[in-house]
Amino acid sequence: MKAVKTAPDVASSYAHQVDNLYAYLLGVSIFFTIAICALIIYFSVRYRRQSDADRPEATKDGKLLEILGSVIPFVLVMIMFFWGAKLYFDARIPPKDSIEVLVTGKQWMWKLQHPNGKREINDLHVPVGVPIKLTMTSEDVIHSFYLPAFRKKMDVVPGKYTQMWFLPEKTGEYHIFCAEYCGTEHSLMIGKLIVMEQQEYAAWLAKSWTDGNTPVAAASDDPASAGKEIFEANCTVCHTGKPGAIGPDMMHAFGTMRQLEGGEEILMDENYVLNSMNNPNEHIAKGYPAAMTSFKANLSSTQMKQVIAYLKSQSEASAE
Amino acid sequence: MNDSAKTEPKLNYLNAGNTVKSWLFTVDHKRIGVMYLASIVVFFLVGACAAALFRMELATAAPDVFSNDTYNKLFTMHGIIMVFFFLIPAVPGVLGNFLVPIMIGAKDVAFPRLNLASWYIYMLGGSFTLAAVLLGGIDTGWTFYTPYSSVYADSNVILAGTGVFITGFSSILTGLNFIVTVHKMRAPGMRWMRLPLFIWAQYATSIINILGTPVLAITLLLVVFERGFGFGIFDPAKGGDPVLYQHLFWFYSHPAVYIMILPGFGVVSEVLACFSRKRIYGYEFVAFSSLAIAAIGFFVWGHHMFTSSQSEYAALIFSILSFLVGIPTSIKIFNWTATLYKGSIELTAPMIYTLGFIGLFMVGGLTGLFLATMAINVHLHDTYFVVAHFHYVMVGGMMMAWLSGIHFWWPKMFGKMYNEFWAKVGAVVIFFGFNFTFFPQFIAGYMGMPRRYHVYDVAYQPFQMLSTAGAFFMGAGLIICLVTLVASLFRKESCGSNPWKATGLEWTTADSPPHPHNFEAPVVVDVEAYDYTDERIYQDA
């Protein structure tokens, strides 16, 4: 019989940092639990009632205990707050050189797509030592992409994109769980993260996509090229950045800040583009009329995703 | 007093009328309290049976007892019944109804008919929810997250949601009743700073009930409308926002945690004072910290949503406020412990429950700090760590406090003393059974096991097995407790009006069981709360 494991795998230095913070909280908790329990037991024995006539002398309410009892916990929990918030915020923005994998949650499977279009279901192959950025959305209910070995989790929400990233530092296989209850087979919405050596990953990525359980995918499955067709059929008249066009440039602006009417600024990201197709008049770009109509009825959510992928690929190309 | 037991029994609220009608149409707050006790125990047993069934399934990693759908329905039923039909009404409905008027020297609550209506509304809501279970169940989890609940779930969401919606009005009306009663009906001399801490806790709870419950009602109504009539409030396919649901739901359901636990704080304060023969250390602080917790408790709901895609900066504010709620709570624990210092301590059954409460609630509170810490929350959210945390607060805290209160005021309610030995055995078995059940879940959660999993990775099996064994151990404790209490009702001898020699109007001035009008003469209060040097409490036998 295997030994019982009592701690999760550690697959990144971030996971290790979270564990250190966890150890601090555990220390504080164990100290107070033992101290209070010991006092309760000691008092219960030391001051047990001897007889009905037994009347304790009145003890005065001391201010000291109230003050110490507030100040010491306050200091201890503020350390927890700042430490926890710093770790969280430091690890918030994915590094520029991340590999982006598209994640789609669907009752009850994870659909994953690599930058070259290669698809997987439930298994995710990634290279060691390279940050992986997951851009995630759901086709039905709320799911949550959870990598316990990396101490990371993010909800996968229908109707919008969420993001998380991690840096795999050890090769091996790790759990992918759906952490948000999503119905009948919630507990089967699990997968494997396979962290490989970089050459192995490159070979795996280039290999024909017909082997094993990996679903077949054609080159046209590449979401950016599908998106190109849709964009050219629907959007180029206004949105390619030609002088005098009715709409703002969408082709070369992904990832930049956009000025809006009224002085606000907004980041042109997946959620912005998606929202602009569905509700074009919610954010009007500065200097342009509110002339666009919604594409909600014309484009499916998959097609909208392809358009986004195309715009992203165009901006990346123009940045290089 | 000893003589009167042998002659004609004195008039009390129990023997004032024996017909079913005299119970169902009563406006006596004490009888309503007893009716709540009976109905809440039934709901508790239904919820506990559901837990026993899914704990059997979870003993091993493989699916071996129930199908996934049945499992999902069982944990949903457990959650909905325990939260809305046991935890929330247990202390206010039973002990609050019975004690609030007596403790402040009043004849009844301010609106006795409304009080009876609360019970009927509670039963009506309960019937809807039980009907949802009997007609095939509901599988959304007690949290009813959208769009699963409003669009995708294939079970009785509308029926169960309506049941919870209706029951909410019973909380609101009870809260309203208590607030008015405490303001307007205190006996002469019962100043605010002389109120028992139980009253302060009920008062703070009532405020949350009135402010928070309407939000839950609105939210559930929107879910029902979206499901029934296709409204697009939460469904993204219609332009709705599923995360908005979570904000609305937790805006009520986080304060609801304080609705559940604050009355427990009140019980514990009474029991500790009585069995240490001392005034609660830092009375004013304990009284006002209940109000502080009630107020801050309304601004921490976002700590349930750190991974939901809410703004990171909102999460930052929710995190720091959650830590700040911990401070008044921790001082309460210090004050309770300090009350024992140089006391005259008697380890009766209610006292064992109360001391157990302090230990378990403290673990629940401390593990709450883990979940308030942003970076750690991301890892632990929706894992068994959260399950263990809230069971330490809700069962280790609230249920232990409720049982402590039931044992403490049982002789007051029924005039009979139970077998102390078996009551203590029950308390100790429940305490250890509880720890066996829920402590292993902290480890499973830290190891990454998500909650609400029907089948799971075999690495988590040792913890789940321990947990199942502990649950049945704890169940045995609950059965001992129930049998001991029920058996006491068949005893012949009366326990006297103040068997614990406790202070407080309910013990020193009222009979056990009390007169239908609580007191035979108008009450005037001339002592502080918890004055254990007052000779009067030791004269009565």
C-alpha cells in the first residue's frame, strides 16, 4: 500500500510561495488553538466548583486584555492580508512571452487549443519553463479551471473571457479539476496537465494530429484563419484603420488602450471585442459615430471567438 | 415548592390546554417556541439523513452507492434544509421565541399573532421545499448558482426556490417582532446595559434578518422568473450576467452566516456565566461586538468570489474587511475564556457543549483567515477546506451552541431534568465525532480535492473514509442526545424552578415551566445581569 499523501504536489515556485504563507497562517492558528484549549482545560480543573456555597470573587474587567486582545490579532492578520495580497497581485499579469492556450469549458469537458490550432480534450500538454496563459470561456454554465499543484484557479464564465497563467517548473503529470459545481458529471470534468521537456513539446506540437485520443484537426481549424474570412466579409469596410473610415481600427490595436467618448479609456482585450460585437454602442470610440449594429444574431459565439483570434494574430504580427 | 409538586400541578403554559387546536391557534410565544422546536428537529433529521447517505457514497473514491445525479441531489437537499430550515431559524425560532419576552420581563412578544404567522410561513416554505425533494429532487447545490439553476438544471429549482423565498418572510417577521419587543416591552428597571447577552445577540441577528433577507428573496425571485418566464437577468445568452447573481446571493448569504452564529454567541454567554458563577468578562464589549459584527458582516460578501472574475481591487477591499471582522470575534473568544478565570466551574452537559463550542468555533474562525487571504483563497476556494471551515463554524459553532441552549433551558421549557450522565456522554461523543468528520477535510481540501465531487482521485480516499466513520460516530452522539432529552419528558419529578441556580428573570422570577403569562406579578428589575452574588438565586429550591 502506498503511503498516504498529506500535501499537494508543488510544480512551481509560486506554489512554494503560497505554501510558505500557508505555513505562517498554520503556525498562528495552531498557537492560538493550543493556547485557548489549554487555558479552558486548566481553568476547568483549577477552578472547579467545590460546593454550592462556592462564590467566586468578582474579577474586574481589565482594559489591558481588551487592548492586547485587539492589537495582537490585528497585527497578525494585517501581515496575512498584505502578504496574501502581494502574492496575488505580483502573480496577476501574465508575462509577455507566455504561450496562449484557449480553454473552453463545456458540460463536462475541457476543450483546449494551442496557438498553432492543435486541439486537445481534457489533456493539456505544455513545455517546462515557459509561462502558459489560459484565455478561458464557457459554452454553458460556470466552470472553474483548477490546477492544485500550481495553487491556481479561475472561474470559466459563459459570455466573457477570464484569464489565468502559470509557470510549470517541473515535468510531470498534474491534476486539472473543475472546481465550480456544474451539474451531473461535475466530478468527471477532470483532466491531466502534462508538463514536458521543451524539445519534446515542440515535437508533440508538430506531430500529426491523428494519433491516440487527440481529436483530428485540419489546418483550417486554426481559429485565426477562420476569423480572417469572417472579418473580411463583415468588418473590413469600417475597421481596418483606413483614413476616413466610419469605425475605429480594430486590425492593429489589440492589447492597446482605446480612448472613448466621454474621456474614459478601455483596454482592447477579448472582452472588449466580444462586447463590441454584441453591444456595439456600449463603448463608443472617441471621434466615431455610434453607427454599428449588433452582430449577436449574425455570428455564433464560435465565430466571434475566431474573429478575436484573428485580431490578436494581426496585432501580434504588426508589433513584431 | 416541593409540596406543590405532590398536590394539584400549578397552571403553566403546557397544561393550560391540551387540544390540538389549543396548540395550532396559540399566540403564546412559549408554545410557538415549542412548535418550532418540534418542526426544526424534523427538518434537522431529514438533513442529517441526507448527509449520512452521501457520506456512505464518499467513503470510497469510486461511485458505489448512488448515481451522480442522486448524489448531487442529496448534497443539495442537505445544504438547503440545514441552512434555511435548521441553522437560520434554530436559535431565534426555538430559544428566541421562548426566552426573549421572559428574559426582559414581558408577557409576550410585541406582535403575538404575527409570531404565530411566522411559524405557519416557515412550515409552508418547508412544505414547498420538501415537495421539491419528493417530486424528484433538486441538484443545484444550496447556492443556486446561475446560469446552471436558471437555465440548465433539470430539476425542481422553482419549487425549492419558492420554498426558500417563502421561509425568508418568517425570518423577517420574527426579526421585526424581536426588535420591537426589545425596544418597547422591557420591564421597569431592565435598562439596555442590564440585558442578558442572549438578548443583545438576538437583537443584532434580527437587524441582519430584516436588512438581508429581502435581498435573498429578490434574488431567488429573479432566478424563478428567469427559469419560468425566460427573463434575461443572469443568462449571458440573453445579455445577463451570471456573476451578478453571486453578488446578490452572497450579499445575503454572508451576513446569513452571522444570522446563524450570533444567536449562538448569546447562548454561550448565558451558559458560561451560569456555570462559572460569574458575570461575562467585558460585558459591554461582548454586547457591542455583536452589533459591530452585524454591521461589518454586510461588507465582506466578495470573499466568496475571489476567483469569480470580479475586479481584483474589489477583492482587495473584501479581503481586508474580512480580516477586520475577525478582530471582534477573536476578542469574544478571549473574553469567554477569561470568564472562566477564578470562576466556580461546573461541567454540566450544557457547559460541555459550550466549552466544545469555544474550541470548535475558534478553529472555524482561524481557518476563515486562510480563506480571507487572497493568494491562499485562490487555492482553497471550492475545495473541501471550505467545507470543513464552514462546518466548524456552523456545526461545531452554531449546532453545539444550540444544543447547549436546548440542554440549558430544557428544564425551564418542560420542568423536567434529563439524565445528566447520558447527556454528557452525548455531548462528548458529538464533540469527538465532529472532529473525526471534519478535521480530515481540511487536509483533503489543502491537497486540492474539490467539493461536490461524486467520484474523486484515490489519493483523497483516506481522509474521506475517516470523515465517513466520524459522521456515523457523531450520528450516534446525536441519537443519544435525542433519546436522553425525550426520555426526560416521561419523568415524574419536577426539577424545581431554578435547577442550575442561575440568574436572569427566566430563572429567578418565572416558574419551570412558566405560567401562561410568564409572570404572576409585574416584574421590576433592580440588579445587573449575571449578578451571582445575589442571594435570591440560591434561596429557591
